[in-house]
Amino acid sequence: MTRRCVQPGEKVIEVRGLSNRFGPQVVHENLDLDLYRGEILGVVGGSGAGKSVLLRSIVGLQRPASGSVRVLGQDLLNLSDKARSQVERRFGVLFQKGALFSSLTITENVALPLIEHAGLSRDEAEHLAGIKMALAGLPLSAAHKYPASLSGGMIKRAALARALALDPDILFLDEPTAGLDPIGAGAFDQLILTLRDALGLSVFMVTHDLDTLYTITDRVAVLAQKRVLVADTIDRVSATRDAWIHEYFHGPRGRSAYSAATHPHEVS
């Protein structure tokens, strides 16, 4: 097992009493959640539980109906546009489908935030972009290609390189292994783990991938009933007495069922 145990310490994200509504539909109500410095937090939940909505609320793309969101000690909902922009530069976001600009090469995609937000020249930005692409495990041959010519795994790595462009403190990942084959997903998991340790990142990750949860997360938060039902180590979460949690972790497609099928002599 490669994940480590992060002792609760400095909170880099504090969500308190968060509510999100879309017309009559209530997605979140009085939701609380913390992310500690240096940890990898996995956020799971059923379809419609509002996992991506929660991520968007924290990064400032979705203004909640009520509640507070503190990131790196700052209340994002009450900051001026300029002050909020300064905080937002300290986190990177990898969206589920990459969200790369199709008309730009991979180098240009990664260099763009360095030009727009750090004020670097094109040459300086593209030099640093090459470093970020190497960190994300992209081959040199990808530099001058366009997103449409890359595999799903390479697009994920390109989007990760862009998320790392401004040297963030917090990395937000929305379904980072979705659409990847098991080998590619495993390699991406190990890349996130390596980057967390090497760069001192705190990672907020929305995922449904059980292998990812078991391999690299320090804690898992379960969204259900419009709030965070439980947030703890995966062993404690999977042992929680809740019907949805039990089905998720121990049902026909859960890790325990998989272990029983592939290692029958190891399961009592």
C-alpha cells in the first residue's frame, strides 16, 4: 500500500454549511468538509450527489446559495475580484475531459496561464511549459501536437501539466482516471502520488475509481443525502453502516467482491 497517513493539521480548505440549489432542486444542504495540507482526499457519491458541483463551488465556478468556503485561509465568497483571483492562482484544476483549447498545441495550452496570469513572454512561458509537461509524463513528441491527435491518457497528462503551470498549492481533479484503461489509470495514480510528495501538493479529487481510492487517498469523503455523510480513512469509511456505502464498497463490483473472485483463498 503506497498511501500515507496524514495527521490532521492545517486546513487548506474549509467548507461550512454549504447549500447549492438549481431552481427547486436542492443538491447540497448544510454541507461541511475539510482538506488538510498535504493530503489526497477522494470524494465519492452516487449519480446526482453533486460531486462536481461541490468542486466547482470551491474553485469559484459555482456560487452557492449559502454557506462559507475558505481556501488557504481566505473566504472566497467575500473577497474582491482581484483578491479572489490572487487566491485562485494558488490552485490548479484538471477537468474531467481536459478542457484543452483545440486550436492550440499542447505547449501553447500549458503556456497560456503563464502568459495570462504570470505575465511571462511567450518564449519564457513555453520553456516553463516544457518543464511542466515533463513533470506530467508527456513525451517531447506531444509538444507541438493538437489535442485531437492525442490519446485520452495523453490529454489527461496535458491537462495536468496545465494545472501545474502556476505552481499551485492545491490540485483539484475531476474524475482523473475516467476513460483510461487499467494500466493507464494505475500509471496516472502513481503520477499524482509522486507529484503530491515531490511538490507538497494538497489534492481534492472527485472519483468513482475504487482502485484509485484504495491506492493513493489518505481520506475519503462520501456525499449522500445532500451532505458529507462520512469523511475518514477508506477502511473506516468502507465499514460505515450505511446502505449506499456498503453497496459501493462491498457490492458486486466492490473491492471485496473483486478480491473474493480473484483471491478466494485470502478471503475468509
